[in-house]
Amino acid sequence: MSEYEGYYYEPRRPKKKKSKGKFLAIGLTVVIASGSLGVGIGFGSAMYTQINSVSAANVTEVMPPLGISTGLFEPAEPVAVDVSAITASPLNTASEATVISVIREVSHSVVSINTSIVQRDFFNRPVSRPGAGSGIISDSDNEFIYIITNYHVIENAESVEISIDDFISVAAMPVGSDRESDIAVIRVSKADMAAAGISEYSVATFGDASLIEIGQTVIALGNAMGQGQSATLGIVSAKGRAIPTEFNTLVETIQTDAAINGGNSGGALVNLKGEVIGINTAKLQGLGVEGMGFAIPSNSVKEIFNEIMERSTVQRPFLGIAVGATIDEELRVQNNLPALGVFVAEVTRDSGAGAAGIRSGDIITSFAGVNVFTIEELSKLIPMQAVGTMVPVTVMRRDGNSYQELTLNVEVRDANTVRTF
């Protein structure tokens, strides 16, 4: 059965030289199985290549002898051919020259990201592993350039570095992120880039993803498989595809058959004007699946980017139920449960729910004074609460052979916290 590709990590590509200044490392390679995968931006200098249709209008060419004779052994006469009416077909507007020009220009706005990711081994010991991803230069000021990437690219990273030419690496620092939309913003010092000898970079131009058409030619750029910048060509296969994120939310995406592989996460999906219309995020993999990649639309990214730049975070009210399930009447009867509600399978560590004492096995029956019967109802109520408020949550908890009802005061916390590398 097909499923979205999950997290995995690729070895770093050996660098020929690195900046002498301090650097952190950037580059988790996750083509998320969540989609958040939803995105767009619109900042910086206009740098795109206009698409010019090729035309041979008003050109009359005398063709060389075609070897056609009017009689046996008679020499062929030159034939005059008027090609003034010949123009390129619409399919030829995506000419090699256009694609090459777009890739050349946009490549200065796309960065490779390499990270050092901390994970836990079987014995719960911290283990550092390399990761790879991509990013898009989205804004700049006097001191920094700002790069958009996927949240899952830098998640759990203890160090992050970026490279524009695949050889020289420069340290990156976090600005903010939004787990739910899978968007993060990092920054790099212009002084560090100058010290490393990096001068060829530009701010990407973001287009309007709402204007894209199915069948439109697109190019995906990014750090595929952690091997440095690469580009693939394809078309827009579908619009408005909802795919699940790691955080149990659905994100609307652009579907494309342009190859998107591990390490492409956070890279650019561009049109033939050189405008970024999406951030490459995920691909569908499985037996018989081919050419199904997904990108967060640029319009969505723009909103998240602006909020992160303004506040360093996007506030997302968060209860802390990592895994839950609806207990309907059939399930209640089959398992001899005391009530309908939301079964708590797992509680997120360091969350409001965990701090208040909600445990795995509890059944949530009421939230903020409202009876809840399904996980969907609970999911709608949580965002209505202000971050930092205390909310009463009623649970049924097993106590030996019976259940007791408890009401716990739970702090609604922010799912996004400002972090450092």
C-alpha cells in the first residue's frame, strides 16, 4: 500500500573547502510523510526570465538541393521555401534555452542545507547523525539573508550550515518555525558569507500559486539525496491535494511529476518565469507509485513567513495529546469502556497535558466545559483557546476494575517554541 515517505537521513557530501569563520550546520533531509507539509512568499529582487516564443516570421530561406529530379538523371533544382508563417508550437516554449536560463538564475536563490541531527539509540543515548535538505533565499537586510525551508529539515538539529555552490559552507541560525505548516526560517550572516568568499546569491521571486494550471511546466531545484544542487523538470499534475503532516494535520499542496527525492525538502518549485510557486516537501512512494511529488503553495508560505519574521513564531495552541483515537459506541461496547470520548494513547513530553497529569489510557470526555465525543471535535476546540490559558479537561481514568472521573486544569501551550542550534 502506498504511503508518504517518512524521515530518513543521507550522508553529507564531502566539502572541498569550508569558510574559516564559525559555522553551524544545516541539512536534514526529510521528504515528509505529512505534507506539510501547506506555502509561498514574495520578497526580494525581481529576477526572472521572460518566456519568449521562438518565431521564424518574415524569414525566407533558400534550401539547398533536395536531391529531387524532374526526370531521369536530371540534376535537382534548388527549392525556395517560405518559412515566414512557421512559429514554435506551445510545447516548444519550454525550450532548452528557457529551462537552462531559469535554472541558472534561480540556482543563486536555492541553498543546500546540511545538519547534524541528534537522535536516541536503543539504549536512549544521544547519537549525532548527518542530514540534508534545501532552502530558498527569501529576504535580506543589511546584516542577514533569510532562508525558508521545511521544519522537518531542521527539526532536532544541533547545528546547521548552508551552501550555495556545494563546496563552501556557512553557519546558519534559527529565526522561527511553525511545525504545523512545516515551515521554518533560518538566517545567515552576510559578513560570514563575505568572509567565505560567497558573493553570488540573490533573493528569490515568489509567484502567485493560485494562478498555476494543470499541465504547466515546472522545475524542482534542491539538494537531492544530499549530493548538492540538482534540477528536475515536470508539470503540475494537480492542485489542492491534501496530504497528512507528521503532526496529524492536512496541508494543501501542489502535485507534480517533477522528481522530488530525499534532500529536496525545502527546495524550490518554479515556473518558467523563474518564480517560486511552491516549496518541495514530500513524495508518495510505494509499489506501483511513480511521479507523485508535492509542494507547499507559495501563497501559504508567504503568510507563515511574514508571521515568523514579525514574531519569530506562529502561535499554535497545543494540548499535548500526541496520539489519540475516537471511542464510538461500538468500540465502547466491545472494550467495556465507561464513556464515549477521546482515548489518549500517548502524551507529548513537556506539554500542558503531561504537566497536568493526563496519562496514556485516559478518556477525555470534556474540554473547556464542552462535551467531546470525537477527536475531530477536540481538535476544533483546542485552537479556540488562547496560549497560556488554563482549561479544565475531564477524563475517565481506570482505577483497578472501575473508572473514576477527574477534572484537571491544563495549560494550553504553544506548539512552536523559539529554539537555537
